[in-house]
Amino acid sequence: MEEREWVYWMLLAHGEHRDLRKRFRQQQPADIGAFLRDQPEWTQMEPLLTQEALVLHQFLQQGGQFLTCYHPEYPARLHDASAPPLVLYALGKLALLESAPLAAIAGSRNPSEEAQTQTQRVAQHLTEQGYGIITGFAKGIDQIAARTALEAGGIVVGILPQGLLSKLTQQLVREWMQPLNDDRLLLLSELHPLAGWSSGAAMMRNRLVAALAEFVVIIESGARESLKNGKKVFSGTYQCAEVAHKMGRTVYALDLPAPGNQQLLKTGIARRWGEPLEQSHHSQLHLFP
Amino acid sequence: MHSQDLMTVLRERFGFDAFRDGQEEAILAALEGRRVLLIQPTGWGKSLVYQMIAALRGLTLVFSPLRALMRDQVRQACERYALRADTVNSDMDEEEQQAVLERAVNGQIDLLYIAPERLSNPLWQEYQLRLPIRAVVIDEAHCVSVWGHDFRPEYRRIVHLVRLLPPEVPVVAVTATATPRVEQDVREQIGEPFHILRGALTRPNLRLFVQRVNSDAEKLVWLDHLLRLLPGSGLVYTATRGNSEWVAQYLQERGHTVAYYHAGLGAERTALEQQLIRNELKALVCTNALGMGLDKPDLRFVIHAETPASPLHYYQEIGRAGRDGEPSWCVLLAHPDDKILQENMIRNSRPAPNAYQQVYTLLQQSPMRERELSLETGLTQNSLRTILYDLMDQGLITRDSERYYRAIRRGQIDHFHYQAILEAKLHDLEAMLAYWETSECRMRYLCRFLGDETARNCGVCDRCQQKGLPPPEPALFAEAERFAYHPPLPLSGVYQKEPVYVQGYALSYYGGTPIGEVVHRCKYESGGALPDWVIQQAATCVRERFPLQQIDALVPIPPSVSGGFVEDFARRLAQQLGVPYMPVLQKTRATRPQKEWTNKVQKAENLKDALLCTQPLNGKRLLVVDDVSDSGVTLEVAGKILKKAGAGALYAFCLARTRHRGDL
Ligand SMILES: [Zn+2]
């Protein structure tokens, strides 16, 4: 019975055992239970089985779905990401991933007015062209894009940088209940259901956004790095563009004065949104207004 | 784990030299990762099986349906075997709960008892990732199955949890009674590999009798008679809360030391159980709210004033008698109306399909908490909770940790399933009614229904002996008939820690009585004023039932719509009794007739601030008069306003009361 193996997967995916995960990825054992019982880490893991089962149970009661990387429904595109998630948690209909090609929209949490208007235009246009929108589902550009796409009758996938049972997610779920139940919104997370928000996780989720998307549109990005209160900070949007570029996904950036946009265009990581595409499979879909 | 190691633990920790048949097998099977179902009669030692597992494995989570049950088992585990057992439940405040959970986290608890609902409690959820739980026990496992005698939808959660547990976590389900159908259902739900141990069910020391009664009065006579006849102390089961109060009152008036006991009582339930255990009471007159947790091995009799819903219920309830192995009596009073009563209870046990749809539709529109849903739908708390659990069970809605319910998908509510359950329950009821007439040994009949084909004739029941119980004195009938005619009112509400009303009676029942018909005609079909004979009977009843010389005045409840029906009745009654008439309650705004509202929250909202008292009452003792009482909410609200205005003792009197809530 596969259900009974799920907590093994949780312990493998979320524990502090980096080496164990490495061994697992190398060996790709067919029977995860047998594999784990042979590992030196097992004595620390076994006492935790029921606790994880309780959490998973709570998540499933919320209508959630649990997916391992062995599952037939596990999205193949995620294998393009570095360290593809061993497990995925989903709220909403998983089949949305297959129902339309996905275009990622990324941008800052505190967008300029111009960027907000542009987000709506881009999201509207992509939806009309038959794309689903995938975002990091943060406040600002991400959620404006999601709202616009849903209002235009499209579908949306959000990759959350926190667990799907966290307080933050529960609020989101109540707020976005209608599109979730209408099978037009899918929320995904690779994190333990109870994990809270963290900036590290926010960066890590960019690789999943990029992997699932056919291409990425950067609306408005801060500079790659800047100083804030004397500390070096990296722009999440910029990092998303870099990750996608490295993965071989086409990255577009709007030609807005934002420092990150200009940097991306100058370095050649991104193309200017609005230029005609050469030999790209998206070109036939009349990408540009 | 080897049997020798088990024997060592058994001897050193539990002080036994040997296992009972099957105990060792069960423990080993569970430790090897098989799911174990133990179907064994009470007293066989099911708890030893999981107490051993807790001693061997560490923190063991025990799901149990009733708080009373948990309390007793915690005490037993602590006292007898020095296990560290505790419970977290809703009787405890948050700090107490936290203290227990902290101890569990720190490895200071072996057995932790919780109700299945606890899984969705926010505090529990905060702790669950730190609780070192090593084994899971499902007590009263028949509650998992809709085919059992006590299905609890919240038990389905445990099933979903257990299915996620890998074989390293032992899972033991235990029950005293499961028909073959229930057994199969539990097996399918909990999943393979499954190991069943089923024991024999015959209880040779129980003496089963069935006694026919043809009226309420005859039933009371037999109860009175049986309490004189039977030795020791025991239980009198009734089918409803109202009946338990009614029967208890009669038996008290007849000089028996009895008390009523039902789920509507609060903390005093424990005290009542203790009184029974110490034999300070001849009997508790109870609904099936009493039972599983009662730890009284020398219970000498279990009398059923009404026929239960199935042989399974009956076996379970009489099973509490004679656990010490001494002869004990189990008498079923069979009244022709029992069939209708049980049929109604079975049919009403599930809310109507459109109520399900209403709740589901609301939750598709926006997330809501239970109170909002209650106000919005008008459903009773019980109905609403049943609906919510069923919809959760069907995966259509969920509840988050901030207590919001919401739809999680669009789908069809499956009513077909419930229809099948309903039919199965009616079928079980037929089997129970056939118990009245069976020519077979009664114990054998029950055991065979429960899947034990090995049962032989008991030799002590009324069928085996071909002899019934000695009949009561004919002289007992007159008093019982008088009592059966004036039922007590369902009264609730507390003012400054005292019940609002000292006591209350109705002249008669509303349905199926001459008085009820007259009231209905006069009130709802404009049949005019009440005839004089009704007033005279009312006056006689008040003189008999209330301390009239201690009543200063008579106060009518103002009507919800215009019309002076109650005032007219109250004025004429006051005149007849020679007591002052004081219409001090006044409406401040129009209200809807109470019967249009279906739940207590709504009824109370309907009356909120709608009544006021026109003068200070300076300790006056009052008889509050209404025409028909159903839920008792109107009397409660009015009583509190009178108390606030300074009233002394309050009594209530109505022309009629409904037999079951909502019969108006
Ligand atoms: Zn017999």
C-alpha cells in the first residue's frame, strides 16, 4: 500500500540528512522502506514516524494531495531543476499542470504603479494566448498576475515558499477558495507542511517556478545585489531570471527603468519583452500585443 | 520480541504469571506490524494487550469516544499497573492540556487517551510534531463502522490516520461487540495485513426476561415493582432524556432512591456514577449516555424501560450487568409504541438531504465558523455537526486550524450511502423487536445475531425456564395512572448558579391526548376559548403538583402574535385557584412564533430583548403559565427576566408539552 510509505518520504525529504538524500538520489531504490531501514540514520528517524503521519493526516484532511517523485503524476519538467523535490504537496487540481503550457511572471513585492499596470497587461495577454500563469504567489506582482489571469478565465499555479499548513497558507486558501474549488488554481510546495516562510525557501522555490514554465517574464526587478542596512541583499526576481536562464528557459524582461531589468537586458540573460522571436515555439502563439 | 521477553514484562511490570488465551498472540501480531482487531467481551483483558505494548514501545496513543471512559481507564492504568497514563480533553482548560502535552513530549507518559476530535484541535496540532508516539490504539473500534451500534463519524479520521502509519507503528483496535458485518467493515477500513481475534460472547450469569406492558402507566408500575423485586443496584435505560427524567421522578415519588442521568447533565454525572458504585442509589435512570465508562462489577440488574434500537445495542447495554460473574437480571419492558419511537429516532438520526445541501452550498460561497452556520441554517447543533462530519468524511469540506469550515471541491453529496444505512438500521430494529417474540433461548438469540454461532442455551432466561417474572400488585396502578397523565416540563437555564425554575409540569402531552387536541383546535384553528373542564383539570393538577400556598401570583407568557389565548387561560386559572393574576411580562417588539425557529440559538435570538418586566417583583414567588411547551427556551428566557426583576422561586405550568422536541 503506497499510502503507508508516505511518511518515509517525508522523513527523507525534510530531515537534516543531506547525505542520506544524496545516497537515495544515487541509488534510486524501488522500495523506500527497505532502503531506509538499512541506513545508519534510521534509528533517529523511526521514532518520528507517527508524528509525521499526524501532520500529513492533517494536511490531507484539508483536501491536500501528496506526491512523491516516483508518482506517475509527478511533473516531468521538475527534473530540469537542480535537486528536484523528492515530495510535493498540492492544494487544488494537479492536472492543471498538464492542461496548458505555463508562462511564469515574476516581479517585486512592492511594485511601481507602472509595473502593476504592465503586469495586468502581460497576464491578460498570456491568458488570452492560452497560457496558464505560474508565479511564486508572493504579494505584489505575483498575486496581481494571478488575479488578472483568473479574472480573464485562465488558470494559475502558485509555488509557495512555506508549508501548506502554515498560518500564512491557511489565510491564502480562505482568500482564494473559489478558484481553488473551481479547479483553476493550484498551489504547490516542496516544504514540510508546517514550515514557515523563509527567504532561503523563497529563493529555492524560484527553481521550481522556472522548471515548470516554458518561459519567464520579468516585470520589475531590483538590482542583482544591493545594500540594505549595511547588509548585502539579493533580489529574488533577479535570481529567478538567472535560474531560469541557466535551465535553458527563455527569459523576457520588460524595458522598465528598474535597475534589475536593465541589468538583465544588458547581460543578455533576458530578452526585451516585445521583440519578435526567432525559431521559438512560442512565436506561433502571437505572444506580443 | 520473543515470548520470553513478553513473559518477563508481564511478570515484572504487571504481576501476572500467564497470559489469557489470545493476549500474547495479539501483542506479537501488533509488534510485527499487523493491524490487530480484538473482539472480546468486557473483562477479557483487552486493555492489558495495549498496556503491554505501551510498556514495551513507549508513548501509546489511545483513541476513545467518551471522556468518562478515558477517566476510568487512566485511573485503572495508573493504579493497577503503575503506568503513566493521562488524557487531554475538552473538560480541561488550556493550561492543563498544555501541561499534559508537555509531559508527553518529555517522555513522561506511557498511555495518552484522546477523543478522535482532538486531532483537529489547534493546541494538539501545535504539539503533534513533538509527541514521541510509538503505537496507536482504537478503543471501541465498532464506532468506525456505520453498521455498528454506535457509529461516530469523527472515528473516520482515525482510519485515515492509521492508513498512513507504516508497519513499524503497532495498531490495535478493540471492541466488545462487532457483528460479522462490522468486523468486515473495520477490516476494509483499517487495511491489511489484518489479524482478528474473536472470543465467545455468552454471559452465563445474565438472566434475560421480556415483559409486555400496554400503557405508560403499566410501564411505571413494572419499574416500581422490579426495583422492589430485584436485589442490589442497577440501571434503568430509557430511550430519551425526557423519559429518563420522567421515569426517575415517578420512581422517586414512589420512594426509590434513584436519579436520572443523561448527556444534558454536566459535572454531576461523575458524582451520580460514584453514588451508584457505592450502592447509595438503587438505580440510575439513564439514556445510553451512561455506559461504557461505568466501572461497577456488581451491577445486579439492567432494566430497559424502552426497547433499544438493535440487539447489538441491547447486548452492549446489558453487558454492564454482573461483571463479577454473580447472577444478574436483565429485563426488557416491551411496549407496542417502542417500535414507532425507535423508528422515528432512526429516521431522524440523520438530517434531511436538503439540510446537507444548504450547508454545502454556504461553504462553497465562503469559509464559515460553526456559529455563523448555525445562525444561517437554523439547524440544531447535533444536526449541524452530523452534517459537517459527513461532508468532511466525503471529502467535500474541511476545517482549518482556525476553525473555519470551507468547501474543498465541487461534488455531489452521496445520499445513497445513508439510505442504505437507514435500511440496515431498520432491519436491525426488526431483529430487536423479534427478540420480544422469539421462542429461542434469549442469550443464544443475541449471541447469534452478533456472529457467535457457538452459543448454547443459557438455561436461566424466561424462555429456557418457561417462566416469567412474578406480577406486580394491582394496587400500584392507580398512582401510576395519575402520574402518567401530567408530564413534567423540559426546563433548562441557570440564574446566579441556581436553576431558573424549581419545577414545572404540563397538564398533558400535546400529541395524541384529549387536552392536546383541544389546545390545538383553540390555538391554531380559531376554535374559541378553552372549555371550562380544561380549566378545572388544570386547577386540580396545579393544586396537586405545586406548593400553592407558597405561590404569590400567576404570570402569563405574552403571545408571539396577537391573540389573548394564554392570557385568557391564565386569568381563568388564577380565578379558579384564588391566586392573584399578574401580567407583568410585556413585549417590546413583535417576535415570530417560536416554532418557526429550529435551533436554540435562533429561538433565543428571536426573543432577545423582546420581553421586559413592567414592575419590580421584590421576591414574589410566581407560577409562570404558557400554553404549549416544546424546547423550553421561551420559559427559560422569561424566567431569567423575572429573576432579574427580583422574583423569588419560579414554577412553570403549561397546558401541554410535546413528547419529543419539534413535534409542534
Ligand atoms: Zn436461555
